[in-house]
Amino acid sequence: LKNTLSYMGNEERLAYDVYNYLYTIHPLKQLTNIATNSESSHVKAVQLLIQKYIQDPSEFTNTDLTQLNYKDTPLEDMQAGVYDISAIQSLYDTLIAKGSASPQDAYEVGCIIEVTDIHDLDEDIILAQNSDASDILSTFEFLRNGSYKHYWAFDRGLKSMGVADGCCVLRSPYCHPEYPTN
């Protein structure tokens, strides 16, 4: 369960960093609105759980790069685009390359990030339920609900530029018409 906090903290920060970076290339309002109004609060929500449950960064066994130790670091002081989990670092690099190509690619990256986040949160929510960790559970449900909203914002962005299938242009596993819309 502790490792889920490390992973989710990195994953939420990845969304914040990617959206902010892509906004500098493609000034799409969804990118900046989601980064500044939502992802920043998601990072802080996970950081509060880390502050509560983690005494020392060595308690994380899933960090495989340099330990960043951002437990008490304000988000704006964290180095953008640098993570202590190699899978997150690799995902960041891939998403930045794709999203930089065009506004459509930037929206598609948003769809990819949110589906990835929802998938991971679905698994983490089960773990939190099985561990009777009610505060972690409620935080993860809050994060997942935000990701549903973000998915639909990126879907609408794609549709507004003429991509009729929205996020479903990416096909499986990124097409999720079953996600709640409110």
C-alpha cells in the first residue's frame, strides 16, 4: 500500500508536468485548466498521505532511480519531468514526444494519461479497500473521479477539432464510453 502512494504521487505529478509542458507548445485551455485546477490538488492530496504514512523514503521499495524525497517539497519546487520510478520516467518521455507533435496529439496524450491513471487507481482502490485504509480509499476515489472528468474534457477537445471519435480514435485500451460523465 505504501508503494501505491509513491507510484500515484509520481503518476499525478507526471500528469501535471506533461499538461504544463504541452501547454507551452499547444496553448489548449484544457491542458492548463486541468494542470493548475486539478492535477496540482491531486499531487498535494497524495503528498498529504505520504506525509502521514511514510517516515522515511526508504520505506518505498518501488523507487528505482535517484530518490527524490519530495515528501515536504511544494509542487512548484519539484523538478518537472524527473521521477524516481523508471516506468513513470519512460512514460513521461514517450508522452512528451507524442504530445509535442500537434494539438490533436496533445489531446490524445491527455486521454492516454487519464485512462492509465483510472486503470491504476482501480487496482489501488481494491488494495486500499482490502487494507481498510479509508483515508487512502477516499483520496484514490477522489483522484479517479477527477480523471473521469479529465478524460471527457480531452474527448470534447478532440471532438471540437473534428475528431468525431474523440478519445476512441486511440482505440483499445483508451476508448472508454462507459466512464461516468458527471
